[in-house]
Amino acid sequence: MNATVTVTLALAVGTYAFRLVGPVLHGRVTVPPRVQELASAGAVVILVALLATGTLTESGRFAGWARPAGVLVGAVLAWRRAPFAAVVLAAAATTALLRLAGTG
């Protein structure tokens, strides 16, 4: 067995083990409220960091103003509870129009 197959199998087993731990330990381990709050805040921070890097960078450089503007339009519409299709179309249209106008 080569190294790629071994690593893939190890990751698959580890992923399955992590998914199994939750249901198996549910009710047996009590997590303090402070730890739950920190875990929740940590998840939000990771999602915001992912959003920021995906929005603002491309190939290690600034992606231009069109993409952040499109994401901002989509975020505002999502916050105002617009239908998902409208959010996606408005964000894409904003980005496309700004790129067409040369904003990049």
C-alpha cells in the first residue's frame, strides 16, 4: 500500500471517529457553559476569517473591489431575509457589473 492510500485511510478513520464521538459521549460528558460559549465564538471567528480571505484575496493578492462589493450586497440582502435565489443573483450581478465597468 502506498503512502497516499495509507494517509487517506487514516484520515477517513479519524473523521469517522470524530463523528462517532458525539453520539457516543452524549449525556456522559458535561461541557461547562463557558466552554460552549468559547466554542461557539470560535466557530464564528473561523467562519468570518474564511469569508474574509475568500472575499478579499485571490492567489495571495487583493481580489479587487468587485468581489467584496458583491459579497456585501449579498450579505445585506441575506440579512434582510431576501430569498436565496435573489441574494445569489444580486451578488453575482453586482460583481459582474463592477468587473464589466473595469473596477476589477
